[in-house]
Amino acid sequence: MKKSVTVSVDSEKLSALEMYLGQKNMKLSEELEKFAEQLYQKYVPSNVREFIELTASKKPSRRTKLTASVESENQSEQ
């Protein structure tokens, strides 16, 4: 699951940043995501990152569970 983060930036600085990133065919949101990943790699201990990766790969998505339960309900109704 992804969450959003709100950051306050001076509007003139933000406009300039978006303009110059656009000239390089880059998007601010993508650059911020890359930077957030760098911060994560730098400050979260590797054993914690490994644990998060393991638990994320073992959990079926909520959408999968919901779809499976709806399908089983539909089969039981027939």
C-alpha cells in the first residue's frame, strides 16, 4: 500500500522546479519517489527492509481476497 506525503514548498520555487524538470522530460513526483527510496535505503536498517519485503511478498492483496470471496459467494448461489 502506498501513502502520500505532503510537503510545503514556496509556489515560485515549485513552479521553477517543475518547469526545469519538464525541460529534461522529468516529473517531480517521480524524482521525489526516487529520493524517498534513497532515504529509506539509507536510514532503515537492512534487516528491517528484508522483513518488510518478506511480509509484503507473503500477503495476498486485499483485492485478491475480495475477488475470491465474491467468486465463492457467486458459486454457492448457483
